[in-house]
Amino acid sequence: MYCEDDLLHIRGVQQLSYCKRRCALLFIEQQWSDNFFTAKGIVMHDKAHAEKIEHKKGVVIERDIYLKSYELGLIGKSDVVEFHRSGNKLIPFPVEYKSGKAKSDNVDKVQLCAQALCLEEMMNVTIESGAIFYGKTRNRLNVEFNKSLREETFALAQEFHSLVDSRETPKPEYSKKCYNCSFKELCLPEIFDKQKSVKKYLKEIVNNEKTI
Ligand code: SF4
């Protein structure tokens, strides 16, 4: 169990799942860099947070709910939580808004699952599922909070705490995901790409071939 002073931002779980170095740049070095994708994401979040409480077909929709889990050591805010009636109980159903499209990995799902685990701890309920709304494809992906996703989220939360406690930013590991990463200019992953010569890298910078 973590105490109040140990709590870290819930978003770290998603960032760590994407890239350990990115997570360290953000949460150890306090750096932030927007690109087209993150800027679009901010606009979508602002829209999602426009009205705080709404009622729709028997579902109560609340935005900006503070989330906290002492077990995971996380704190943050929801995009949207729908409350669905089940008997005499209201069961929370977290919904996260993303600007892009659904991914083949669990990067977005672990963030949503962390929100669900916070709500479970805060409200003493079990939450079976939630959803991620993707702006680019305008579809809503239902996410089941099964055992393996819960375990993955829990492990990431622990690793996130260890990373922040270590105060050490790992070196970049160049991969496909660097291409769309908003931290590319800060991180300079290509310098560490063993497949690429420094000469070629510098030539690309001069020609500005790689700027999005
Ligand atoms: S550019 Fe690549 S290595 Fe650097 S933070 Fe982004 S994903 Fe990680």
C-alpha cells in the first residue's frame, strides 16, 4: 500500500507501456513535447470534459472524477465515467477519449484499466468493462478488465514507481513507435540506432527528411 505522498499520475502507466524512456522523460525529467497527435488528443479531451454531469437513457454520465488508488499508488482524473444501474447499485463504466485509432497492443487499455482499478478501490465495486472512444475512426472499443489486463496494469504501476524512484532515464531504443512519438526531437533515438550510420542520420537532419 502506498501513502498519499507516494501517489503518481495515472497516465504514467500508459506512458511506460509505450516506452520506458518516454515515461522517464515525462515523470523524472518533467519534459513535455506536443506533436500533431498529442495536440489533437488535448482538443478531444477538452471536448470530453465540456459538461460535468449529464443524464442519458437512465445512464448518469460524469466527467473529471478524481481517481485514486493506494494499492496501485496512482492518482488522476477520469475523462468520462458512465454510471449504469444494476439492481439498486450504480456500476461505474469508465470511458477514455483518444484522438487516434485502436492499437494492436494494450497501451490504451492499461490506462483505462488503471482508472477502473481506482474506481473499484474508491467505491468498493467490481467493474467488468469500460470503453475507449477513438476520434479518428469514431468507434467505441469495449474493453474487458480480465485477469491478464489487471495483472499487466498492476505490474506496470509497480514498475512505474521503481522507475521514478530510480531517478534514472534509460537510453532510447530505436523502434517503429519512435516515428510518431512527440518526444522524438528531445530523445534523439536515431543517434542510438545501431542500424544507421551517423553520416546518414546527419544527412537526414540537413535535408529535413524526417520532420513530421
Ligand atoms: S522517440 Fe522512441 S525511444 Fe524516444 S521516447 Fe519516443 S518512443 Fe521512446
